[in-house]
Amino acid sequence: MKEKELTEAWWIAFRSPLDIYEKHANYLVAELAFYPMAVLTFMHAMRKGGRYRNMWIAALLQGLVAEMISYWVPEAENSWHARSSVMMLGRRLPLYILCLYPVIHYVSTVAASRLKLGIFPTAYAAGLADAVFYHVWDLVAVKHLWLTWHDTDPNIYERQFWVPFASTLFRLTFSAAFTLLFFGTHKLMTGKAMYQTGSFLQEAAAIVLTGLLTFPTAVATHFIPLYHSLHDALGASSEVCVLAVIYLYILIVWVSDRNGPEEARPRKKGSHSWKDELTLVVLIHFLAFAGLAVFAKPESVVSTGMHEPIGPCNDTIQMYNAIGQVVSKRKYLCPADYDEGYMDFHCVPGGKAPPGVHHWYTICGTPHENHAEYITVVWGFCLLGLTYYYNLLACSGLDESSAKKHKTN
């Protein structure tokens, strides 16, 4: 890819869906799934209006901010997306990934708020819902080269099925921070309940503050005490840190829900209308990814685009982690010494990485080591997600009205 072409297409670039179908067919499925899911969540937000609409906008802004930080802050740059049909920001950001944020933030927060538990328990219930929704994408995305990770970054070194534990922690903590900020800033400015609409300026401020501050707030209030302090300072494994956070969130939500209000259990009093756009989003997501786990063939994937730069094996980058420690990672992917088992170079001429320094090159998918085990894991999380969302959406309360004041707030 010529530098001039990249410059000319910095804001937006297109790729033929037919080319994606030929070389990376399962990736096209992800796009075709997330666009209608984004439309469905937007339809729900517009139908409900008020703070629901504002939440959708805040989630879109937060996603844009998070992705931009990940691309241009050296300490945070540790992943690269495959080329989709619409790419933005120097061909780093697929449009469907930008849609992913309002889909997951919106459906998880609205579903969690039906528990009627107030701001803090709702935030942690949303974090759990977000994490299981996203983890299914993570498992499929890595194996099928929708996303590639930095080979030696210490923050993402520990993985399971090539998915960094820190990625799961990212979704847990950032979702909780998003929900806390969206409802918390509104509460501080207006004194009103979670879904009671404030003035135009108050709502605009809540949107902007949530979109801009979710990333630093999550790092300062969640990632540093719950991950970096345990992992970097005390030497705990990433797996232990993630499990500790999951257990903590479950405990908070379970204890709060034990004493939930009566209106959080409307099915006890009769019918409960829960088959709406959000139910359809949940079904599309988990059923589509369950199918991909079975039928998609990662060994057929040919992914040409921007990946971790290839270059000299002995060049390193010194950087500070979130608690001020100096850590290092390789500046380039070393083709002769890397540990990313989901990719290789067997489909390129000569079966080797190109010599020299390259940001734009071709990688190839690899077969499943144990396909049955992979299906079991993906299907297990799909079942967990469907069960959790069913209980949030169908067995809990109704969506709040902008005119109603909730008694727990």
C-alpha cells in the first residue's frame, strides 16, 4: 500500500464486499450482523427518546474516543483491525467497530437498568452483560483475524484462546465506568432519577463528559486498583485479576438484587412485554457467533492490511505503565520469533513475511488446534449470555419513562 494512497484515504476508505467475501468471508458476516444490530438499538433509543437516545449518542462518542486513544497513544497501541468494507482514520477503524460500541453499551446498560437497583449496581450488572456479549466476539475475532494483537506487549501477554485477559477486563471496567458516568453526571447536575430528562445543556454535558471521560475514569478508578496494582505491583496473573473483578461484580449485583424493588419482578403480576428490538439484537449476536464458531474456516482467511509492524527483532520500546513502572515491548513483530498461533504466512509467496520494515502486509489464518474444544467454549459463553440477558430483559422490570421518578434514587 503506497503512502500517498493511505494519506488520500485517511478519513474514509472503501473495500469491495466481494473482495472480502473471496478472502475473508467470515469477516463479512460480522459486518452484516453489526449494522442491523446498530440500527435496532438506534430504533429502540429513538422510540424511547429522552435519555435512551442520549445514551446511544454517548456510547458512539465513547467508542470513537477509545479507538483514537488506542491508535495514537504508544502505551495503548496493541491491536489492529482487519480491513472491512468501510474504514476510517487512516484505515485503522472499521465502521462496524464504531457501531459495536453503541450496540454493546446500549443493550447492556438498558438491560441492566431493568433490575431497578440504582446507579452503582446497575453499572456492575451492565459490566457483566457487556463482557459476555463482547467476549464471544473476541473469541471469534482473534481466531479469524478480524483483530490481531501485539506480540510482546506486557499488558496483553497472558491469554486464553489467544484472547488477552486484559481485553475482558477492559470491557468489564469500561462498561461500568460508562454507566456510572452517564447516570452519575446526570444525577449530580439535575438531582433527577436515572432516566428523567434534564435540560438540553445538562443532557449535552452528560453526553460529552461520558464520551470523553469513560477511558480515563475506567483506568483511574478500576484498571489501576483492580489490575495494575495486583498484576504489575504484586505479580498476580492477569487471569486472577479478571476473575477477581468478575466475582466482585457478581457479588455487588447479587446482594443488591436480593432486595430489589417489587417493580423489578412484573412477571409475578401477569404478562411482561419484553420482545422488542433489544431481544432481537441479543438473538442475532449470540446465534450468529455460535454459527461462526462451527462453520467458519480460519485456515482460509487471507488478511491484507495494517498489522503490527514487521521489522528488526532487537528493537524495543520503553514505556510507563499506569502505575509508573517502566516496561518494554518489541517495536516490531519478529517474523523469526513470534507467538501468535492464530496467524502465519503460509499463503504469501515463499511462505515468509516480507523483509524489511512493513506496516501493511498479508497474514494467513491457521486451522483450529481442537475445533470441538473451541466450539464448546464459544457455545458456552453464548449460552451464558443468552441466559443472563433473558433474565435481565424478560424476567426483570420494564424500561423507565422519562417522566417517572424511581424510588431507589
